[in-house]
Amino acid sequence: MEEPLPLKKGISLGYLLLVASIAVMLFYGGFLLGQWQEGQDPLSGNGSSIIPDGSLFGSEETLDFELFKETWSIIEDSYLRTPVADDVLFYGALQGMVDALGDPYTTFFDPEMATEFTQELDGKFSGIGAEIGKRNDLIVIVSPLAGSPAESAGLLSGDYILSVDGEDTYDWSVNETVMKIRGEIGTPVTLSIYREATEETFDLTLTREEIDVDSVTWSIRDDGVAVIEVSMFNEETTPLFDQAVQDILAADAKGIVLDMRNNPGGLLTEAINLAGYWFDGKTAVIERVGETEFEFPSSGAAQLASIPTVILVNEGSASGTEILAGALQDYHLATLMGMQTFGKGSVQEYHEFPDGSALKVTVAEWLTPSGRSINEIGITPDQIIELTLDDYNAGTDPQFDTAIDFLTQR
């Protein structure tokens, strides 16, 4: 799976500039192949590859695109493992341009990767069922999904992936790691793991499965407490959550445990939609672009506002989870319990291109309604409650138990 993100779809000025850049790259990647044979540069028509002042890309330096086409030609003519497919070089060039930004959450997807990413948002894909990201320039497990091979194998939030099938992940992007871990259903993949909490390194071999995620599950306990687990924010989250709310209201639940531990995030709109079940018309999240801030209000009937709510979070709670938890904490509509959250405080837009490729680009920082920035910090729960490795191995859950006690002893 991909890294945690609040994701939205839209077109911005930055996107339009990016499209212009990609259009030029397309121009070079296709038409140039014929023009180079004649010594012509398609932009100038005179054989020169110099773009005055670099104004096309907003650069103050003069950009010599001769380097690009010369590099391409050398690879095609001289690389040991020729021939190299043009689409491999072309998409690699686009990936390199995006990687140069140094932002782990801005990603270019070739058509194959874009298809897999879309499947993730739909809640069905093949793999080991772990959300991954980058921390300290290393590949890290953000959260294993419930019922997944990753969870069954004992992978934990914060585990670092040092290698995949013997290949070192150092300097790999998240996408590269995802593609290496993905594979046919039923095939094995071996991960070398470093667990910081215990300072141990070990190998795990997992069998890839089809991962079908219900983003929302719920139940009503005999003691009258409703338990809602939100594992991610995808296109099914709001309708499923609405079904849960109708059952909770019909049961006249005395309290709610909203379990968002190991929820890596997803669609920004879904997190805002869920906020509307607790408050209506007030700011759910603030987006900041430079010095400009935009407020996004919730819209809903606030059916759960009067029901005592505990939100469970941990180190694997990220992005959209932090948006919802932060808003309910700011408005004192829920008590947060568990551990410090992941700290993913930026927003990405997702843009699909006609050839099936796509770009996920960071467009803003987000803040909680009170103006808190949580990026690389996370949200501190109102009650810090650890769930140790011993608890995990013993099958006990002090975080959940404390939440139930809090709601039933009111």
C-alpha cells in the first residue's frame, strides 16, 4: 500500500504548470526521437536546445535540454542491456523530476502503479496488507491492516523494512518498495525488519494475498457501548459509517469507542464527512498554502454530538485520522486515548493523465481547527496509554479496556 495521505482530486495552478512541463517532456519523449535524427530541436527549430532564462519552467537558470536528449541517446546506443523501452526511460524521467522535490508524499505513478493505487482507494488489492512510508530516509511500516498477512506475521507500526527478498531498500522510494512487495497472490516475499523498540533485526516471509478491506466495521456491546473501527478513508467509508450511525442511534448507545489505531488515512473528503456526525458548520480542517489559509467546514446532522466518545489512536494513526481526531479534540467532543499519532500534516492532490499514469502532489499543509500543525509531531492523546509488545503477544488491549471503563463508569 501507499504512504499515509489526505488525498483529494482537483486542478490547481500548480497542476496546470505541471501539465505544461509534462507536455514538453512528452514532446521530447516522442517527437524528438524523429527530429534528433535531423539535428533539429523542435522547440527552437535551429538545433539549439537552450531555453532563454529557463522561463518555460520558471527557473532563473538557463536550462540546456541538449543534456536530456544526449543522455537518452547514449542510453539507447550504449547501455549494456539494450534495448531499453522508450516508455521505461520516459516514465523514469518523470519519476526523477518528481523525486527531485525531496517530498516523500509527492509521487509519479506509471500506468501500472496508478492502477494499483486506485485499487487501494477502492479497498481491494493484492499484497501483504501494510501501509508504508518513509521516516529518517528509511522505509517504515505505518500500519498493518486488520486481518492482513502483515498483521498475522506480527509486523508493527514503526518497524523498518531493511530489505525485500534480499535487496537493500536504502534509497528506495515508497513506490519502488510497494512494487517489490507486490506480486501474484500465493507467492512469498521475505522482508528484513528492524524493530527499534527491541533493537532487533529479523526476517519475515509472508504470503501475498488479495486484500479486501471494509473501511468501517461496528458492533454494539452488551454494556451499551458502540465500537466503530475505521481502518482507512476510502470511497466506501461515508456510506458504511452512516449505516453504523443508524444502528447506534437505534440501539440508544450510551457511548462510542471510535477505534482508528493503525488507520493510515486516505481521502480528505471522507474525514471531513465523518466530522459532520459530531459537529455541523464549523471548521473541520484548515489548509495552508504559503501565507493563505482555507477553512473547510463539516456538513452533517451532528447525530453523535451528545454521545460520549473515545477515540483510540496510536503511532500508525495518520493523515485523515489525525484530521478527524484533531478536530474532535479541539472541539472537546471526544477524549483521545492511546499513543502519539504519526504526524502527517500535508495534503496531496491526485491527477490522472490520459495514458493511465498519475501524479500525487503535495499542495498544502493542513492544520486542526484551532490552528495546530501536527506535521512530524503528531497529536498527543488526552490519556497516554501504552500497548506493549508483551500486551500484543498476550492478546490483551489496555487501550481498549481503558476506553470501555471510561465510558461505562461515567
